[in-house]
Amino acid sequence: MPDCNRTYPCRIDVRLTEAERQALNEQALKRGISRQELLRARVLSEANQPAPVPEIKPVHYSKGRDVIDRAMDAVNRRYDIPHAQLEPLICTVICALNAKR
């Protein structure tokens, strides 16, 4: 296969029942990897070793305090609300906007 640009030049076919395939799909989904990667990891790992779980990368929603400060400045331009009451209100709104549904 000299003209092949595939990363993995060997192919192995596996026959599974639909229930087995679905179970593998669920396991791969829990680990955040494809079914193909799950099978490859299991075939190449030591006996009875689970497939590796990828590292969880944190998601950053804001660039820090500047988002809160800009929102507070914008609200203070229009409304006369004390700083001590305004900050928790704005933080609550920002968290609600960033929450996954």
C-alpha cells in the first residue's frame, strides 16, 4: 500500500451482535473516544486492562475578572445600584448564561 495515506495500514474485521456494538458505543461515549479508538486500545493493551480515559480539559468561560467589571460598569451607567448588591447579581447572570442546557 505505498500510495495509501492512511495512518493505520492494516485492517481487522470484527463481527458483533447489535447489542455488543451498542455496548461498545456506550463505553466509548463514556470515555469520550470513538468506538474504533476503544477497540484499538483494548486490542493493544495488557490483558484485563481497561481502555484509557482521556484527560479532562477544563473549559474557561471568561477571561477573568474583566467580564464582571465591564458588566458592572455598564449597569452603573444606567442604574444607581450599590456595588455590594450589584456584583452577586451580575455573577449570577453570567453563570446562568454560561450554564449548559
